Amino acid sequence: MKPLSYYSKSALILATRIDEYFVYIEGEPLADQPPVKENSKSVTAQKAWEREPEFATISGMALFLGFTSKQEFEAYEQNGKYAQVLKRGRLRVEAAYEARLHQTPTGVIFALKTLGWNDKPETIKPTTKTDDTLKIEIINSGPLPAGSEKEVTL
């Protein structure tokens, strides 16, 4: 992890907003709810939520940060002044997907493929270009064919 002094003030604000997104998606439990003891063997109380927890997504992070579209987020991630901070945020979302791979893999696999991951080994294409043009040469042998029956003499 890069030290905080590495970032400029604006980049630090953006990094802080990304951190706030990951706190936000943890949800908000009801304030008057008694704490649930996880160590007890018989846990009957269930957690009630003011706002349910969410999964980390690129689109959700883009919305939270104030982008108006995923395309705008991706364009800024490629060419923006603080692209490295956004790339780090994307990596955190990918890490969240990876952490869930063992639960129900089909949806997460789809998301990882959408993010550019590939489950098949890449084949290396040859760098030399082969000429696939078929060359045909017509060779005349013997007399030329007659154009009509009148040209044929016996």
C-alpha cells in the first residue's frame, strides 16, 4: 500500500471516498438492536438492518463517487489525473469477487469474465504472416478450342 504522503490532496480525497464506499456497502444495522454474540452456541437473535449490506460492484462504486456512467468512470480510469487511485478501487472490487468464488461461482465467474479475466489459456498466434493466395497459371497445350461448330474441319 502506498503511503498517504504519496497522494496529492485531491487524490487523497478520492481514495478516502473509495474507502467510504466500502464502508457504506457494509450496511447499517438498527441502532436500538442489542449486539449479537457470535461466540454463543445458540444464537436466536438475527441482525436487523436500517440499510441492508450490498456487494461491491464497479457500477456501485462509480455511482457512489459521482460518475454519471460506467463509460465515464472507465475513461477516467484510463486517462484521468488520478487513474491510479481508481485502478486501486477496481482492484478492491475484484478482490471482493475473488473472495466469494467459493460460495456460488456462476455469478462471480460471469463478473470476473466481464472484468477481463479469462478461464481458457491464451494461444499464441504466429507472428510470421503466411501468404494464403493461391496462384493459378493457365498453360495452353495443343490447338485452341473452337468457338463454334462451323470452325471445326474434318
